[in-house]
Amino acid sequence: MSYASEVKKELTTLEVHRANAKAELIALIRMNGSIALANHHFVLNIQTENPAIARRIYQLLKQFYSVESELMVRRKMKLKKNNLYIVRVNEGTDKVLDDLGIFRDGQLIEEVPAALLKDEGQVRSYLRGAFLAGGSVNNPETSRYHLEIYSVYENHNEMIASMINQFGLNARTTARRGGFITYLKEGERIADFLSLIGATSAMLKFEDVRIMRDMRNSVNRLVNCENANMDKVATASSKQLDNIQYIDSTVGLGQLPPKLREVAETRLANREVSLKELGEMVPGGPISKSGINHRLRKISEYADSLRGAKVV
């Protein structure tokens, strides 16, 4: 089972207050429902590939409305793996859609009535329904952090983003595959959203993975930084040794002033130590890191002058 499926399975087990559950049902029907005309009356079909979501829709309809409904399963074509689950309301469709502010007097109502989303609990439930109907979230163990909710209509998509941003989650929108999505990219925001819609167990799993990933990334950055510093020290040390050995092979280290000579001789005897460690090893020391660096630079300049004189 995918991580997104785990999230949705948990959401379908939640028991919520009657008014809030009604807001969830509004989102499920708006996003997954369709209306057909049969025998001179409207029939409502709500379809999903998730059997747990289909059962939840069926139960919510039974909880709120005395209507004739049924739960059907249709097998898709051979190339399609998942079955299609359809909740059909045969009688009483007008009553359901009118009460939920979706369809009235033969007209689709594009905006969700404010009276049906008047408090935070109802907004949370609507977002839960929207995620069940058109949401997905990447597995935090294997992918980039990404959560999205797909909607066919731009106005509805903007409304979902606005609802999410009531809680300061910085949701964004974009066009996608003949529709629109509202999405979150930051790991912390995704965890907050999962908590917001009631997926507490999924949120805790997400946070565990996120903390481990962030810790592992921090360790990797530190290791890379340390390796880079070691490479830098090794490169600098190699250049210093080249200069000292060149001086020794041409004019001899005895030609250096005493303070430079003792640094050169100490570096030859301790090729892999850092400048700080080198400063502590110099017989006339201890010498600060900047002091050692200054003397090595003088040695380098002297070696360059010898090379220049040789070229001439």
C-alpha cells in the first residue's frame, strides 16, 4: 500500500461531528460526483478507485439522508489495474444536492455556500474530503516532499488553496493535466496539513522520516565540509612542500632566515598536519596560525624568486 493510500485509509476511519462530516461530504460529491438524467429524474453518481472512500461516502449519505442509494463495483479495462467503485443515489438526488448547496433549480452552484463552512471544524472537514477525492502525497522515504489536491475547476482550486492558507501553510496553485492543483512542498507544512485533516498517525510517520532525513542530510553536509577542508589542507601542504624542497635542492634551507628555516624544516618533518598543529611543533614556538601562514607565504615568495632568477 502506498503512503498516500495509508493516509486516506486512516482518514476514512475517523468519526467526526455531524455538521463537520457534512462538509466532508460536500467536497467528495463536488469533486467526484456527476449527475445523470434517468427516467425523468436526476441520478447522482460518486465514483472513486478507493473502496474505503466509497464505503465512507455511502455511510455518510445514509447518516444524513433517507434516500435510495447503492454501492456498485465496475471492473476497468484489462490495462487498468484498479476497480471503479460507484455510489449511486437513485431517488432523492435533488434533496441531497440542494441541501449541500451543490445543485439547485437545475443549476450548478459553483461557490460553496459560506453557511456550510462557517467554522474551523467544517473547513478542516471540507479539506479532508477534498484530499480524499483528489489528493495525493509522496512517500517521504523515497521522494521529494510533495502534497497536492487536484480539481477540475480553477475557482474551486483557488478556494481550496485559500482554505489551506487560513492555517498559514503557504499553499500554491498551478494548472495541471486539464485541471488545476493546490500543492505544498515544504515537509513541515505537509506534516501540519496531515494533522489539520485528522491523519495523526500518518503525520507522525511523516515527521519521523523527515527528522531522520534532515539529520542524515546535516551529517552528510558536515562530512562533505570536513572532506573539503581536508582536501584544502592537503593541497596547501603539498604546495608548501614543493616550495621548501625546491629551495633545499637549489640553494639549501640554510639560506633562509632562521625563523623561516625552522618552519620549513618542521613542515618537512610533519607533512600532513594543519597550520595550527604546525605552529605548536615549531621549536621556537608556539606560533599562531596566522603567524605560520605568514612565514610559509614568505617561503613561497622566496621559492618563486629563485624560479624567476633561474628562468632569466
